[in-house]
Amino acid sequence: MNETDLADIYRHYIACLNRQDWPRLGQFVDADVHHNGRPLGLSGYRAMLEQDFRDIPDLRFNIDLLVCDTAHVASRLAFDCSPRDEFLGLDVNGRRVSFTENVFYEFRGGKIVQVWSVIDKVAIEAQL
């Protein structure tokens, strides 16, 4: 797969997340997906994302930086949102915070098979 195709697939994946179009998630995510080394499978990955939207009702994924090769995507996602209660062990309690997440994805057969992500918790702490 070339870089342009993978970038398009990734943008459609992010749009799917923002629409919370869970029935279509399997178009982008492999049935045996792993997240940060944990085997979640599609149902576990979906459950994780659904919980994120319950915890952060105004959650929106915004691509700030996107780099692709033939099998990998590196993305810096920007967030400006209001988590309801505790978030990453921090008492946010509905306050608006801005932060980024650095995410690396491995694709196989046009679907995400591995996700490695790190959220900039220090940025959130500085705002609290």
C-alpha cells in the first residue's frame, strides 16, 4: 500500500471515531488488534473507545501531524475537551484541557493491527 492510500484510510478512520460510527470500526481495525502491547481484539478496542467518549462527551480527534510509510502511520493528535471526572489519574472534573497524543499504528491488509500511544499528561497537569 502506498503512503497516500494509507493516509486516506487513516483520515477515514479518524472520521469514523469522531462520528462514533462503531459498526464501521471493523473496516479500519483488525479483529486481533493490539494496543500498547495488550491484545484487545476489535471488541475490546471498540469498548475502550466507547468508554473514552463516555468519559469525555466532547471528545474529538484532530490530526495535527501525520506521517506515513507503506505499513505505518505516525500521528500527533490534538485534543481540546472536558473530561467529566478523573482522567489519567488527574482530577479534571469537567474542566477544559488541551493536550496531544503521539500515536504509532501498524497496518496490515489496510487495517490497524498495532497501536502504540502516549498522551502528554504533563500538559494536562500544567493546566490544572
